[in-house]
Amino acid sequence: MNVHRAQEILAADEKIEVSLNGLSVWIDSVDAAKSMVKVHVEENPSDARVVLAQELEEVH
């Protein structure tokens, strides 16, 4: 996923499924300048990570 799409998903009113290495994650914030995205595992909000936007996949 590109950083622009991550920003769109973060701003969206509806829930858009996103995965990181097969795990369902929720986008918390986007740092467009560094192409980094802070996410947390959906079932475990304390499991937060900062990853490259390219590591995320939109689930269709």
C-alpha cells in the first residue's frame, strides 16, 4: 500500500480491512514524510507497531 492510501483509510468513515503479514490491523497514524504508519493488531490494541506503508495490504 502507498502512504497516500494509508491516509485515505485513516480518514475514512467506514472500516476498511488492512493486514500486516496476515494479521488484521488498525491504522492509528500516518507519517507521510517518512512513509511510516503506526498500526495496532485489531484484537490487541497494546500490540502497536510502526511499519513502512508498503508492508500493509488492503483486504478486498
